[in-house]
Amino acid sequence: MAKAKVALPPAEAVHALIDAERRLAVRVTPGAKVEALEIVDGRLLLKVRAKPEDGKANDAVRNLLAAALDVAPSRVELLRGATSREKQFHVERPLP
């Protein structure tokens, strides 16, 4: 059975949550039944199916964020929260 495609909010809405230093704070739910990315009360909430073991959930979050921001995953770097549900990422500017 094919994996369901995640409905992503507009990239502009996600970009609006990035601060002046290019940081993005997210709240993550690993091991969810479905993957989702939504903006609630000005916060980015992500649900990923990957389990929080060996960095699998962090990789899934990074890939989902990159897709939502329309940038390559290599441009999204985890700054803080490797073992926490509250994470902070640095997002490099896309090349012109």
C-alpha cells in the first residue's frame, strides 16, 4: 500500500515562522499513526511515523521540514533538541 502524501501548509506560512537568525522552533510527535505538519497558534507542529530511535525521527522531521519549506534537506540543520520533542532548526537561505 502506498504511503499517503502529507498535506503541507503553504511554504510562505512556514517561512513566516523563521526568526531573523534563520531559526525555526518546532514541536514533534514521533511514532504517530500519520505524518502531518500544521501551524497552531503560531507554532509549527509535526507528526512523524518514525520511532525516536537512532535519530530516525529527527531525520524524518528534517525531511518533512525541508519539503514544507521547499528547500533541500541539507539546508535544514538541527541546532537543539536531539532527544526532546521541542526542537530548533537552522534553515539556510535557498540559492537564488
